[in-house]
Amino acid sequence: MSNDLAKAPRLSWDAVSARRLERHGLAAPLKEAGVADIVAAMCGAHAQVMSAAELSVALRLAGATRSDVREALWTEHRLVKTFGPRGTVHLLPTRDLPMWTAALSMLPPSTNNLPEDAQMTSEQTEAVVEGIGVALEDAEMTVDELGEAVVASAGSWAGDPVVPAWYEMWPRWRPAIYTAANRGVLCYGPTRARKVTYTNPQRWLPKFQLPDGQTALADLARRYLYAYGPATPQQFAQWMAAPRQWATELFDSLSGELEQVELDGTLAWVTAGDTTAPTKAPEEVRLLPYFDAYVVGCHPRERLFPGRASERALAGGQAGNFPVLLIDGIVAGVWHQRRSGRKLHITVEPLNALSAKQRDELDDQVQRVGEILEGRPELTIGAVNVGPHA
């Protein structure tokens, strides 16, 4: 791939913002797409906080509520809750799980920071993963129930309490949960009496078959560039929590399918021929929840979080720790919501004075949040006095 800035098509920040917002369903909620379609367009929805995931997905769909997201996940099984990019909990389209599984399996192995006496050999890991897959074939189990099944299958060594975890010691088999998820034999099941359960996603995708790993990884890279491009290999590496050199080599291997463009004097990549953008600059007001895919995946950060926004809405440089007020495609404040029965107390802290038009759009957005979360919203404009993850 050439590094010649002069030859690369130039895209303005407004153009890049407009195309990303449009592709994410944030310029206007998508009317024809389904829940799984929009999650695919986002390249997954962060779901460590399920209420945030429900809001994130439903905001992008016309007329959708959290109930639609829950139905797609737990009843229709068009979504699966599992470990996705960066090893964090995500909602992914069930139909795309083979691609995700094969692509994530291509990541270079990360450093094992466990004490030596807590680690498993590759053979032990394989035994645990096999035991997990078999135990969950037609069941939903809590972690304790799953642990009993794994120990019965793999051996008593799997239950040795040797893994440091906060205020307790986990059994030796527990870290293999992430490996099992990336092999496509474990995902989250519905909560049972406030306890997390796990199951095997192949219950809902009986024809599950892994594609070639390199092919799947190339597919994921193209999807990422469609949703978040232009982007550099380093930004893709950050999104995947992968080594930069590995990402650079991946982009080099796809050189025939990618094209360089210039954004703010820096070369970045899109899929070949994908250099068009809406001609109208973004003018939307949006309230995005914790770890919304848009703010986590989009770069450069100094453009998305300009000036005071970087101090107010980033935590140690990390995006997603605060729900954000997005105006014209950039972060322009933070917000917080507190539920009390059916009431939703929403506080929005803009970093600059809102115009009359922006205030009207904010009122509309607050009402939309209320519809999605199935509550009665009350808006306060003022300081948000809670920290990240509050």
C-alpha cells in the first residue's frame, strides 16, 4: 500500500462523521433493518451493562424498545450474548457467530499473567473446553453447576482453587470460559434468580460450522472499516485489543482489497472504492449510553472528543465510561439517568450552551430514551456529579 498523501482521496472530518452516523443508524433510525441487522452494522454492541446495550441498539431502530432487544436475544435467539472484541461482553448476531468465532481464534495468544501454579497446559485447556461444550449442549448452567460438570469430565485438578480473583480464589478451569466462548461452545444464558447462566450457542445455530480463520478475519476487518473507517491498523488493533504489528500485517495482506484516504493529513484505510460520503454535514443530537459502539470504535479521538470533551468524557483516555451527549457527530457533553419505578431522572451536562434547535432535539431524544427504556423521563440540564460507570 502506498504512503503517498498526495495521491490519496481526501475526506473531511464532517464527511467521515456523516457516513459513520448514517451507517450506525444514528443520522436517522433505520426503518427496514431488524435488531440483528443493526448489531451487525455496529460490529457488536457492548453488553456488560445490559440496559446500556438495549438502549444502544434500540436508538438505532425506528420504534424499537428494550423489549424488542430482549426478545431478539432470549426468545428468538437472533442475538447471542458472549465475549467479543477486547474480551468484553457483547451482543452479536447469532448468524454471524461462526465468523466471529473463527476471526477471534486468529488473534495472537495474549500473555498469561496467572501464577505458574494456576496455569493449565494446552491439553488441560482442551479438556476443559470440551467438557464445557458437552455440558452445555442442551442446558443452561450457573458457573457453579458448570464447574461441577467440568470437574466430573476433566478431573479433580480442574476444581483446584488456585486462580486469584478479587476476594476469593477461582477453580483452575475458570479462565477457560473465554476460550470456550471464542470456540463457539459457550455464551450467556438467561439470568436465573439473579444468577448468571451459560449455555451452548449451537443450540440455536445447529448448523454451526467454522469458516477458514483467515477468511473470517478478513471479513471482520472489512466490516470494521465499513462501520468505522477510515481507520489505521493501529486503531483496528486497539479495537481488537491485539498487537499493532499483527494488525499492520493483516492490513498489508488485504492490500488488494483496501484503499488509502487522507483524513486530517493522516493516511487511513477504507475498503476499495468506499470513499463516498453524505454531502450534508451531521446535525443530529443523540444521547448515547455507556460503551456505545460509536464512541468506542471511532477515531481519531481528538476529533471525536474535542477540547473539554476529552477531559470530561474520557477516563484515562478510554472511551465509553460515560454516557455522552453527541451533537453534530462529536461529543459535546455527558449525561446520567437514574430510575425510580417508572420514572427516569435524566440529567444532561452540555459543555456549551445549546441553541433553541438543539434544545428541542434534546427534548425529543429524552422522550425517545424514555420510550426505549419503557419509563417516564424527566430532564434536568445541569452538572452530572457521578463518576464513570455510575
